[in-house]
Amino acid sequence: MNGINYLLDTNIIIGLLKGNGQAVNLTQGINLLACAYSVITRMELLGFVGITEYEERTIKALLDRMAI
């Protein structure tokens, strides 16, 4: 058992980063250490055209708390 209980998709992670109420409510009480994301999600988040350095750092900081 690896301790991963949730696989978050791109839309949920974007919602968390933007502070979207629905995404925040869905993940409330969930420890990010028990979450994972896919390689595709990482590509979608970091491959967005026009992403700023700040946005890239913010995304990476969140993803670093989860398993891939």
C-alpha cells in the first residue's frame, strides 16, 4: 500500500490554485500527501501557453506535495 488515496485531475488542481470554491470544498480535509496526479496533468498544467514564472513556481510547489 502506497498511501495514495486520490488522483487529482487537471481541473481540480487548477481550481485549487485559483481558489475555486467547488474545488476547495471537494478537497477539504484531504491531505495532499495522500494525493497523486498523472504525467498528463503535469504536462497540461506546465505546458500552458503564456504561463508566467510565478505561475510555474506555484504549480510546481503544489505538485511537489503530491505523488506522480
